[in-house]
Amino acid sequence: MKKELTGNIQLVGSEIRQQQNAYYDVPLTMELQGFRSSLGRPMMFLNLAGSIELHNDQALGINLRTDGMGHLGGPNSLYQAHYRKGDFTYTAGTIIKFTDFLINGYGAGMSYHKSDKEFHDLTVSQSRMDPLYQVDYSGGFKYAQDVAGTVHHFANYDYQSGSYNYLLTKSLQYQVNRAWTVGVSGGYSNEFDNRQGRLTEGSLWGYQVEYQKNGFSAISQVNNYSDTFIGINRGFSYQKHQVRKSWKNYELSAFHNQTARRPMIFTPDSIYVVEAMQLKETGLRNSIAYKKARMSGTFSYMEQRFAMQAGPLAQYLRTAWSYNYGGKLPFRFSLNSALSYVTLEGLEDVYGRVAMTNNFNLSYKSFGIRGRIDRGPNFYNEVMRDFEDGVLPQRMQVGPYFDFTKTYKNGTQLSNNMQAEYFEDNVFFDRKMLFLRNSFRFNIPKVGFYGGLSVSWNLLSKNNSFVNFNLGKQLSVPTVGIRKYHDVKLKFFMDENRNGVWDEGEEVIAHEYVLVNGRMAMTDADGLVVYKNVEDGEYKLEMRNMRNLVGWVPAKGVEQNFTAYKGGAYGVPFIKSKFIKGSVRVIHDDNQADRFNPQGMKVRVVNEKGEEYETIVNSRGEFLLNVPSGRYIVTLSPAGLSADKFQIENGSQSVDLLDNERCEVHYTIRQKSRDINIRRISRR
């Protein structure tokens, strides 16, 4: 066998060419990023990634991500080497992983993935932030035809103090028949503090019962983490109960959801528990669909409490409605409105407010306008500010936009988004802002070159303006000797009628990045990706890099497997979803020289089921995440943030995506001031 080392990089286009066993393929992608904000100094980043495809389904690869130009020692830098053979992957180098704890250190990992129900993932590392050794293992098992389960072990050891943590969780699910599914979950944890000689133990218990038949479904689910359970779920309790009936164009459901958190407070003399968060909602929901239009409404009673001690309880009587039209006509329209009456319980004074919120988006071909108008308190922190400071929350956001995309015959793609936005908010920013924004992207597949430039200018202030660019190059040498096999076509589309196939008039998903067997491609203007010269077998499709697709998620998950036999065409349908949009603002102390940029910080989202989603903050200090309908806790990870210099004021927030199509969360990182304390020493 001739083994020729080439530099043929996978070109990021709509076509993937499979290199056959007779040759090695070395795909290397190098990308340079730059960022300049009015709030800090310019920053540069260099990323390099690639792999060597070997024979017999093996591969070697590297992944390098700097935390600044040429700087490998930063807390978020990544440099890894990996080897893959079949379903096994072995990794060594920097480990950054977030499960029940943050694992950020140096170590090695092994993973085996045969299917969604049969997998093993093991990581052993030494933390580069704390004096810890850490072991993390997750596994999925198929015990019988209808019985499957998962298990998670986690342990760390502080080799300086001798303290340690251990956690075990396990779940089982039994498919009784086509209608009934039952499941149970349990867990145990302990936390030993060698400095104080104290051992704390915790537990987890939960169940899930589901019934589905003839358009009727019912679900009851509970997960309860004890006050002494370690990790991010300490003191959490989740409940979800729902019954639903669906007809052809109409759906009616009743629900009750509840989330609470009761953290432990340690003092030198005792341990006590306080209720830090409480969320409850009970109500009715209905929806009706007619052709390409859909309307839904919710009537509910809701409770919120976020005080660290027994604080006031906010109570809401709420009705929310949404309307969406996306038919064959060249315009799209969506409107989400909610009206609430809010009261506070546990106060001597009487408090009552009417609150409303409206979100809309209207577009015609490439032109559109979007906006939001809020008046009154819609969340707990707004209620308390209104009550304590007499500030009635008001928010207005409106802006026109224009999108342009052009694909040339040689494959070159150009796109540009231009928008203006007026923003007024007395809750989070307490200011008025007028932005002009422009984002330009290009991709030239023939020479393997791509990039983009984004500019945002605040006309009312020097703050909040930025310039961001990225340039990427696939180092390419033509490959020879590729043997002809089969071609596989994948078509990505928005499945409006949820029938699993593409119908005339349904929008395709164009110009989005996907991975097929680890190789990156971009869907073309027709929503197609073509995988050329492939053999028969199973292929893995990953869609985690779709950062710009708002309101839609893959119907079968972000990771899918399909089996190709002599090529063929396969549809990849997307269904409507909800999404969370947010921003991270850093407030610096003028007397401090240190500056911090939140780019690359992780945002973690957990729903009542304990399902996890995550994304990272971009160069503009913003993030966007598509998620299914539900209620979520959104947490900004402090990894990489110096605790003695900066502080996250609102690290965890809750959002409601049951009756809202979208929610926004905003975080503030404040730089700590230098304090000089002078105390007089008196003599008696």
C-alpha cells in the first residue's frame, strides 16, 4: 500500500471528499481572530486543529486553542492530541470539561461510543486552578431489550489538605410497552473537609413515569437532591407534571412545574439550610395550527422567590400568547405577548402591579424589523427593585435590519447583515443606546480561505462599541489516487408540518456548519451537504456548530447516526424550538490596571429533567442557545475569572421557555475595588 502524506485540508464548503485507505489525509485548519472593544485593550487569538486519517478506521489529531496570541498558559487555553480507532478515542493534554464539577487541568481521557445507550467516558486529570486530582466517569448501559441506564462517578482529592469529594448517580429506564415508560434515579455523595475534620453526605432520588397513546400523553417526573449533595445540584428539587391531548390542528395541556434550591450555610457552630430559590407554575396551555400559521396561549399561576433568607414571595397571574406565520408568501411574522398581575406576599405594605411584555419580528425577503417592549416587572429582581426603589421596569428595543447572501458559480459565498438598533432599559443598563452594526462574512472554497468582519458602533456613547475579525485558511495540497465509491447527500430543512420529509415551500437551512464523521462542511444555498467517495456503513452527523440558527433544533438531536448503502439522499429535519439569548457586561474599576474580556466563558443551562446544554460567550460578550421548551437555570461559569479581582453578581438565573419563545439573561462582572482600612488602636 502506498502511504503518501499530503496536506489536503477538508475545504469548508458543501462538499466533503472522502480520502480512501490508500493515502493519508492531513486536514489542518488555522484561524486568526482579533477583537477590539471600547471597554478594553485589543485581543488576538490563534487556533489550529487537524487530524491524520489512517487506515483501518484510525486517526491521529491535534487541537490547539490559545488564550491570546501565542500564549498557552491561560486558564482557557487548550492543547490536545488524540488517537481514534473505531468507537474508541484516547485524548491527552489539556482537559476542559463541565459536568457536576468543573474539570480544567492536565490529563488524559478515553471514550467509547457505540450508541446513545451504550457508551463510556473516562477522564483523569490534575487541576491547573486548584491542588486537585480528579476522576470523572460516565457510562451508558443496555441491560436488556427494553431496559437501559446510565451511571456517573466523580471524585477529586486535594493533595495539600487531604480533603476529598465523591459522587455517584445512577438511573434506570424500562419501556414497559408502547404506551408506558417508567424510570428511577438515585445518587450518593460525600464531602470530607480535612481542615475541620467534617464528613458531609448527600443523596439523590427521583422517578419518571410517561404514558403516550392515541394523541394523549401524561408525564410525572421528580428529581430531589438533598441539601448536602455536592456539586451544582446541591439542594435542588425539580418537579414536572403534565397531561396533554393532541388533535389534528389543536392541542390542549395542563401542567405543574416546580423548582427549588435550598443551599447549606456552614458556620463555626452549626449548619443550617435556607431557601434560596423557589419557582412554581400551574396552568393550562393550548395551541392551534392552520396551514403555515400557528397560535398558542397559556393561562397560569406562578410563584418566584430568590432571597437567600425568607424573603417576599412574588405571585403572578399570567396569560401569554404567541403567533407565528411562515407560509409561502415572501414575508415572516411572529409576535409573543404576555400580561401579568404581580403581588408580593409576606410584606406589611400592599404591592400590586400589572406587567406586560411584547416581542415581534416582521420580515419581507431580506428586509425586516424586530423589537421588544416591556412595562412592569416580569421577573423577581424587577419586582424587588420596583418595590424597594420605586423604579418601574421599562424596556424598549427596536431595530430594522437587512440580510444579503450571494453564492457564485465557483462556490464563493458572500453574506452581509446590516442593522440599526435603539435600546432603552432602566433595569439592567439604566441607559439609552443607539447602535449601528454590520457583519460581513466570506468563504472562498477554491483557495480554502474564509473570514469575516463585524463592527458595532454606539452613537450615543463611546462605550459598548467593538470591532471583531477572523481569518481562516485550510492548508491544501491536491490529493491524487482517490478511488470512486458512493456519494451521500444530506438535505437540511425546517420541517414545518413535522412529517420528517422535505415538502415544497419548506425553508432549507443554508450556510450553516455541520460535522459528518468529524469532518466540517457548510450547507449550500439549497441546504445540501454532499459526502463523496464513501463506503457503505454508519456515519455520524453532528450539528453543534450551528450558532446562527435561531428558533429551530434538529428533530432527532444534535448528534445523529445514519447508515449509507450505495450512497443515497437523506433528509435532516429541524423542528421549532425555543432559545436563550444573553450578554455579559464587565464593569472595571478605573483605579485598577487589570482588564478582563468575557469571550470564551462557558454558559451552562440545566432544565427540570437535569438535561444539560452549554455554549460560550462570543467576542461581543453575547451568547445564543437553542433549547427545547421548558424551564431552565442558566449559569455563567467562573472558570478563568480571578476570584480576588472580579466578581459575578448574578451567576445563576432562571428562565421560562414554556410559554415564551425566547428569553434573555444578562450577567454583570464587576471588578473589585482596592480598600484601605485604617483602624485606631486604643489603650485602656
